[in-house]
Amino acid sequence: MKYKIDVARIRENSIVLNGWVIGKTLGSEVKFEVLDGQEQLVDFKYVPVRRDDVSQIYFKKTTDKDLGFDIRIPYIRENNEDRILVIHCDGKSVRVKLNAKIIEKQNSSAHKKTVKLKGMMNMQTLQSAVDFLKENGLRAFLIKSRHKLQGIDSDYDYPEWYELTKPTEEELEAQKKTVFDYNPKMSVVIPAYKTPERFLAAMLDSLLAQTYKNWEVCVADGSPKGESVERVLKRYALKDERIRYVILGENKGISGNTNAALEMATGDFIVLADHDDTMAPDALYECVKAINSDPEIDVVYTDEDKLDIDGGELFEPHFKPDFNPVLLTSVNYICHLFVVNHELLMEVGGFREEFDGAQDYDFILRCTEKARKIYHVPKALYHWRCHQNSTASNPESKLYAFEAGARAVKAHYERMGVKALSVEKGIDYGIYHSTFEITGNPLVSVIIPNKDHWADLDLCMRSIIEKSSYKNLEFVVVENNSTEPETFAYYEKIQKEFDFVHVVKWEKEFNYSAINNFGVTFAKGQYLLFLNNDTELINPESISEMLGFCQQEDVGIVGVRLLYSDDTIQHAGVVVGFGGIAGHTFIGLHKSESSYFNQAMCARNYSAVTAACMMSKRSLFDQVGGFSEDLAVAFNDIDYCMKIRTLNKQVVYAPYALFYHYESKSRGLEDTPEKVARFNREIKKFSDKWPDILRDGDPYYNPNLTLRKSNFALRDLRKEKIGEPYKLEV
């Protein structure tokens, strides 16, 4: 027999336990008893719970047999009496002692860290580790193990973090007294279907607790006859006239049920909610506050987290970027909470049943296409209940949803006039990898500065010449004060071998910006690919991946995923503000490890990418005057990205464009007083030039996440306040 209690807490005079038990076989019978401290039987409630995750891990298949449990035991916390859960299975019994002190200790941050550490030492984790080792090798396994151990101790426990950051009772009371210039009526639209009554009641209670009061609830219940939730709805409607409902008497599908609820709505803005989730008490207040900041705001969305099945603990917060159109085609990152102007909704139409399973994804795409302005509230205001049949916890339970999502993304591209070749499964279900049609056969000019290191340069160019699927290329090598005779011999040889390789001479002092600008004057291509000489192409489709994005009208720059030689990430996008000025995301993470919500493997917008491998339109390069030559060494690529963004052009990170980067072999370190002084001057120049983003934060990063690390961890509240810029000491 194996068992685990995942959650133990005291709620409303009950001990609540969630967990699982298995025997030697799937057919093993499990029985529970509860005793008090005198060994007398205690009545309790038991609800079986499906646990596909457990059956997959231990039996390698899903099953209809419920391996999980939700147990509720009457309990008065103040009495601190003992309760004993007895589990019987396969002729054996185990006893689990429970009381208020034990449960309080188990829910402490220190205990949870210990549990995580022990959890890494069981057979399930061992098997997973062996599989990872076989697939990715020893080096990757050691890197991942180190990150796991560091993560246990270094990052905040989210429930603790949430308690420290949520609004106080005084703040909530002040919100209730706030008088806005504009008080829109908010229609909360909820489709219901065979909803557990306590879950629906929890959602309605969370609405009654809202600090903003001008709202209505519109519930359409599509449950089969005899299984409706009318009893709960009627009770709440009698309690508050703002709660309205209709009993459909049949299931019209998720889109049909939602549209029926939409037809009831009379509000200025529509708020989408699921029947078994909850909202933070300040959710509607924060959305209305955002709407009041600009009359052109048509769409508002917030951050979210997950709520365990019992509703007692929050976990896995999703702190999102401001509107990120490319990320939205990779994954429905917006999801909850989503608010849309009622007039815009009428323009784009309601939910479409042909996208059932991803109907909200299709709807969000259509709304964001037409919205005048889109506002992101960087607070976790929506709590998404996670249970075994929800896509929140078990993606494979709704595969059809992800297929519908691919169709939704394709339909979006068609409406936007973007020629997509395919929308396929990415790193996981619900994450999409789009490839695009290349219009024509444009020349791409590859600009490579070089000083000696001819062998690195040869590897760099030959990897592209021999492996790249895209062939219409020219290479402009900018010779920068080399001293070795072998270098010049190599230049002669390579130019004779390939007539599309051109070496031009830069004879002034080192200035990365000026060298690249000089190289561009010799380029004939419509597209420029700036490339370091210490890179090597990995994915043959890399240039096509970049060009597919770069050809789009609203895109100005495309960056790539760069790996160190040990297959850990060197670059997966740049966040302005990391470390004070700017830094790469997910540095040191192995290419096979999971990143924050799989962001390292999602095409998305960033404020900047590195010019170690960066594609840009030649026309835009000329328009902004190329690289700023007063930034000779540092931050010139970040500055260039910022200049392109002032033209309302996007910077895109393309994760499937993949190169090795062996990291600045030819330039050397900032290891002399003169170099350090120059570096500090360039920090000052960049800070003076782009103060707003350093002060207000990078729009493609979330102010709840740390600027001290590259792994998107929660802010360490002992060292940095939410939204506070990194204190840079030069």
C-alpha cells in the first residue's frame, strides 16, 4: 500500500484531507476509518476523487477507479483533540495522527520544504530522473538536480507570499468607499453544467464579497434535467437581486451555455468566469480602476493562480506580461480574468461552438484584434480551481481543447492576413508552434564582426552554409584589427570558395555599434542578420523561423534561443531592468528543463533580444540610424531594440531558431580600469536615454517577479518591493 495526504487543513470546524491511496493492483479495495483520542469511531464524510496523475505514475495508464480521496472530519480547533485516520488496504493498515498543532506544523513553510526534499527521494521521482538521464545525459541531469535543490530553499512559498501581498481589511474597506468618475455596470457571465453545489456557492460568495458593487451575475445552467443547480441559484437570487439565472433544461455546449448567459447581460462590460472558480474581493474594483484610467480601454485582464479542490490553498501563480500578441498565438496566457467592453463583444460576436474546448481562446483572440486598448492588471485576482478533470491539472483529459486551440490560432492568422504554414503542438499541450510562409526569396545579409579567431568564424559560417534550409544568404565579415597571418589567409580562402562571402576592413578602434553599422553599408539584403563569430547553427530551420516573423508588417526584430556548449540557456529573450539595466532570461536552465509556464519555448514579444544573433528589416535599421555609436560595447543591442519599438514595431523571440553561442571569445572581459569606466559610462548613457522603462518596469515582464534572477521567481519581499526598480550601484 502507498498513500499520500497532499493537503491537510482545518476549515469551518472540519479537518479536510485530500490525497490518494493505492494497493498492489488497481483492483485493491481501500477502506477508511476515523477514531478519536479514546479510539472511538468518529463520523466523517468521504468523497472519492479521480487521480489520473497517480494511476499514470504507478500503473502507466488512466483508470475509472477513483484513487484519490476528499475526507472531512468534524473538529473544533480550540479543543486540539486528536483524530486518527486509519487506512486499510491489501490486508494492511496505517494510522495517521491529526490535530491542530500537527496540521499547523505541516502547513508551515519549513515543513513544506522538507516534504519537497523527501518527495525528490521516492520511487516515482527516481523513475522520472532515470528517464531524464537516459534522454538527456549526465550533464543535463546534474544541472536539473542542482536547480531543483536550489529552488526548494531559494524561492518563496506562494501561500505565504500571497498573504504578505494581498490587500488588508483596511484597504478593502477604503475600496468600498471609492467614488470613480465612471461606474460601469459589470456583468459577470457564468455558464454552469452539473456544478458541485459547494463550488458554485464559493464563486457566488466571492462575488458578494466584491468591494465594487455595481455588478450583476448572469448564470445559464445547461445541466441535464434533474441535475441542475437551481436550488443554489434560487437561494442566492433571493439573497441578492443582482444574481440572475436561467435554467436551460439541456446542455447547449460550453459556447451555447455561455451565449445564453451573455444574452442576459445588461452591463457596460462583460466579465467571464467559470462556475467552480473564485475571485479575489478586489477583482472588479481593480478592473474598474483600470477602465477609469483611459476611456479607450476595451479589454482588461488580470493575473491568476490556482485553487486546490478544497478551496483552502492557492498555488502556481501565473504572473503575466502586459499585452503580448505573439505570446497569445503560442498559448492562451490571458485566460482569467478577462473583461471586455459590451459594445466590442457585440461587434465581434459571442462564443463559437466550432471552437468548443478552446472557445475562450478564440473569443479572446477576436476581442484583442479589435480592441482599441488592452490593459493588464498585474495582480492575481482570479483563483482557478484545479481538479482532476480540469485542464488546469490534467491537460490530457481535454485533448480536443488543444486541437480546437490550434484551429483558433489559424483562424486568427487568416483574419490578420498572416500566412501561416502550420500551427502544431509545441513543448506541451495547449502550447503552439506556428510556422509562416516566406514571401518571395529575399536576400538575408549576415553581418559578422571578426578579430582573429578564424576557426570559430569558419565553424559559424559553415554551420549555416551547410545546414541551413534557407539558402539566399550573403555574408559580410567585418575584419576588425586582426594580427594573426592565418586569419588573413583564411579570408582569402573562404572568399574564393564562396562568392557570397565578402570581407571588409574596419581600421579604427573597437566599437561594436560602429563596426556593425559599417558592415551594413556593404549589405545588399532586405533583411540583416547580426551574428557573433562564436555561434553555431543547430536547427536547420532557424533562419526560416526568424524570417517568418520578420516579414510580418508589425515586426521589426527577431531574436533566437542561444545555448552554451553544455546545452544550458545563454539567451531566451531580454528583460529590461534585470540586474539594473537589462539581462537575459532563464540563463543556465538546461534546454530540457521546464521554464516558467514554458516561456523559454514560447514565441513571444520581449522588449529586447541580444544582437549575438538578431534579424532586423534593413529599412527599419536605416530609419532609426542603426546602432548608437556612443554605446561602443554594452547595451547597444538593447538600445537598438528600444529604438525600433518607438516605431511601434515588435521585438519577437523565436525559440525554435536555435544556435550555440560560445560567448564572447574574441572581445575579452571588462577587466581593466579603463574598460570598467567605459562600461559605467554606457550604463549612465542607457539610463539617461530610456529612464521610463527602468523606472516603470518592462511591459513584457511582471512587477511581481524578481529582477535579481533570470528564472521568473517571485520577488523576495525582504529585498525588493513589488514594482520597485533594481537599485543599481555603478
